[in-house]
Amino acid sequence: MNILVTGGAGYIGSHTCVALIEAGHTVIVADNLCNSKADTIDKIKQITNGKIIFYKIDVTDEIAVNTIFATHQIDGIIHFAGLKAVGESIEKPLEYYYNNLISTMILCKACQKYGVKKIVFSSSATVYGNNVVPFKETMELLPTTNPYGETKAMSERIITDIVKVNPYMSAALLRYFNPVGAHESGLIGEAPNGTPNNLMPYITKVAKGQLEKLYVFGNDYPTVDGTGVRDYIHVMDLAEGHVAALNCISEGVHIYNLGTGQGTSVLQLVKVFEKANATEVPYEIINRRPGDIAECYANVSKAAKELGWKAKRGIVEMCRDAWIFEKYSELSKESDIEVAATKER
Ligand code: NAD
Ligand code: UFG
């Protein structure tokens, strides 16, 4: 299939491009590079030895989006493009509502106009709010505490309504849990701008000595050791989940949790990281982060049953691959990164 991947230069998008190309699809990326770099596209080519078509466009620009649909026969889209920082969304709500919702509407409009059959959307476990774990797709969505979460719930609703009136279309709304890790080549991974907000990239910066210590947000949650529990999933497993969804969906809207079903606490993750990489991650316990929930993990039986997809990589691989990517990310020559990553493994 010819697949349009919006946000394909980003963290999850780039790994999904690799999985799509390896599965034999033709990939067309649309990304404005507001949170990514153009050289990621070259790295995807290098990993796959494949071809990729790249448009540097903003997907809130309807004319630019339509040009892509008019130029290529698009069979399906995977819509990753969006702003994703929860805290920033509270400070800049309009930017989040505008970017994340207008992009979804413009893409849906183009899919309708050009008769595109398959839509895959990046949603988030954040739409479950404070439901009781493990989260199941059938649960009622609870209001989130931030505009980012609202844009995910609203985009799910927009896509659902569009598919209802276009019976030839099908959609997969994929609710991701906590993606971590990197492609095993060490060439692509998560490279947030500035100080990371998320746990794994923060840990790798501490391990590298670029940040002094990890601040653990609270140890008084009702969890195994008092620290927050999340369902970490290797980004390549997540990427493969998209390929499975694209292949399997037909008719209607299908919602899938993409996680492992396993909860890991902050301190458990730190311990596994230290052991897997023979390194140290000093930490200090501080207050809870406002808006955080105690536990977030998935019931993954629906994706296993209907998509035949299950996460294969464990927490040790997630820690190892995140570390390899971070460690060698300053090497400028791609061949040096590959040699270093291969030796490490
Ligand atoms: P990312 O920031 O690395 O990737 C998003 C990409 O979209 C970037 O390359 C950015 O340049 C691009 N982009 C943003 N707005 C755009 C626009 N208007 N036009 C064109 N390109 C635009 O983020 P990610 O972690 O890869 O997340 C991808 C998707 O998955 C997002 O929609 C995010 O909300 C969702 N998601 C992420 C997580 C997570 O923890 N990473 C969890 C749940 C859901
Ligand atoms: N944490 C720390 N210290 C840090 C960063 C995080 O202790 O420096 C803790 C958090 O309190 C939480 C856990 O580590 O218990 C994971 O936090 P992250 O920020 O890595 O991830 P979240 O679960 O808060 O949120 C992520 C994405 C959201 C997405 C959600 C879906 O950032 O966009 O997963 O489950 F919606």
C-alpha cells in the first residue's frame, strides 16, 4: 500500500516508517520538522535500504496536504503529527487545540475527498483518565486534566464520525501506553529538545552525566514501592503494531490498546536500567508531579486477538536500546554509530 505518514520524522513515526518499509509498503512522509530533524529521513533510508518520499509541510496547511493526495494514490494514512507535551498544553492550550485538531480535520477531509480507505490514528492511554487499571478499550473515557488529552479524545471522535458516514473507510484508533527504547541500529531514537519531561530520556541523560540526578515524582502512591507505575512498550513493538493494524482493519472503527499489559514502577525501571547497562542512575525522591496518576497499564487482549499482535521485547531490551541510542547519539558519522551499537550488543 501507499501510506501517508504524518509526523513520520518524529520518534514513533520514524520507527513505524522502518516497520512499514520492511513490510513492503511505500511510505510518504509529511512533517514540518517542528519537533524532529530532516536527517532522520536519511537514517530511515539507511536502516531499510529503501525509498521514502518526504514532504516538509505543515499538515494544518490544507493546500499542501491536498497536493500530496493529488500527486500520490494514497491507500491509507497514519496520523502521528501533533504536539505532545502535557505540561506545555496547559500553558499553550490554543496551540495544542489548533495544531492537533485542525490537522486531524484537514486530513479527514482529504481522505474523504480522495476516497482513502484506511486511517490509523495515534491516540493515547491518557484518554482513560483515572479509570481503574488495567485499562480496557470498552471503558468510558474520563475527562483528562489537560488540553493535550482533550485533543486525543476529540480527534478519536472526529475520525469515528467521519468513518460512520463513509462506509468504505475503516479506522484504527491506537491508544499507546509509554513508548521507550530505540531502533536496534542506534541510528534513530527519542531525542527530545531541552530537558526531557519523560522518564526514560531523563534516565539516559543522567546515566550519561548530562543531568545530575533523576527526580522521582512521589513515593507515596498505592503501588508496589510507592512510585508511579506505567506500561512501558518498546517503540519497535509499537511500530509493528501499526503495520498489524493497517493490515487487519476493514469496515468501521476499531480501538486498540498498544502496550505490554505489564506495569513497571519508576524505581523498578531505574534498577533494570542500571543492571542492563552496568551504569548508575542517582536519584532523589521529591513531591508528586501534578496531574500524574498512580498506575497506568493496559489490557492487551483485544489487539492480540484481532490484530494477532503482541509486544515481543521486554523491559531489559527497552533499557538497553534507549541507552545505546543516547550513548552514541553524539557520534556524527552514521557508520561509526552502527559499528559502536553492534559492538555494544
Ligand atoms: P514527536 O514529537 O517525536 O513526533 C511528532 C512529529 O509530528 C514531529 O516530527 C513533528 O515535527 C511533527 N508535527 C507536529 N505538528 C505538525 C504539523 N502541524 N504538521 C506537520 N508535522 C507536525 O512525537 P512522538 O512521540 O513520535 O508522538 C507521535 C504521536 O503519538 C503524537 O500524536 C503523540 O501525541 C502520540 N503519542 C505519543 C506518546 C509518547 O509518549 N511519545 C504517547 C501517546 C501518544
Ligand atoms: N517520572 C519521574 N521523574 C521524571 C519523569 C517521570 O518520576 O523526571 C515518573 C512519573 O511521575 C510517572 C512515570 O515516571 O510515574 C512516567 O512518566 P512519563 O512522563 O515518562 O510518562 P507519563 O505516563 O506521565 O505520560 C506519557 C506521555 C503522555 C501519554 C501517556 C500515556 O508523556 O503523552 O504517557 O500513557 F499520554
